[in-house]
Amino acid sequence: MRPLAAILIAAVTLGTVKAYTLFERSLPAPVVIANALDRAAGKFSVEVALTFDAAPDDFALEPLSVLIQLQGSELFRSQERLPAGQAIVLEDVEGVVEGVNSFFIKIAPAESDFTSQRAVRVRVLRDGVAISENTLWSEPGAAVKGIVKIDVKHASAGPHPH
């Protein structure tokens, strides 16, 4: 009796899987919806001001002192030592779209002081005018890293008449 029950349970299980795969194949193909993002008008630049000395982390798998990305694509990468107070200026930043844009910033401190926090000032400019200013803070002893989100509005030709 037990072998018969085992065969029956196995047949029901395999039959259920086969029925599911046949059902899944009979479904219509999903409709692919692509979001067309409009490139924002204007000339964009990014300024990152350091309040501490930056240097590559010797214990990291990929030792970088500075990494700046926009929507996952790399804008700037450095393995050089950068002094405090020096601003990193990226001109003619490509890939800025109308709507929400995400900048990922990661900067490794030169000294591993586990008691103090560090800050980085991030400014995004459109045609020389600041449209976003943010400050990223680190946890004590950690690298400064975070995401700066900005909402880029459609550039109007002039003041609205109404």
C-alpha cells in the first residue's frame, strides 16, 4: 500500500508542475513599457567640496579615494590623495534628465579617526546657477557615502506670463 501511495503522490506532484508549465506557456506575452526620459536642457556641473583629506582605503578591494556616479554610470573616479578644502568640479555632466536624478557619492578619509564625523558639500548647477545643495555626513570613522537626489524641472523659456 505504501509504494502505491508514494507513486500516487509523485504522480500528482509532477502532474501539478506539468499543468503549471502548460498554463504559463499559454499566457500572452507581457507588454513591455519603456519609460522615455527627456534629457534636461542646460549645461550641468557638479561641485563636491571636501572638509577632510581623502585618500584610497588600503583595505578595500578596490582602493578609491573618490567615486561619483549619476544613475549608476560613473562620472568621476580617483585613486589620488585629495587635500581638505579642495573642490572637485565636474563640468558638462551628461545624463541629467528631467525629473528625479540620483548622484551616488563615496569619499574615503585619509585618516581612520573613529571619533569624528566628516562632511562633504555637494552642489549641482544648471547653467551656472545652483539648483541643489546638499551635505553628506559620515558615521564616525567611516567613509562619507550617500545618494543625493535632485528633481530637475523643465527649463522654461522665461517667466510665466500668468
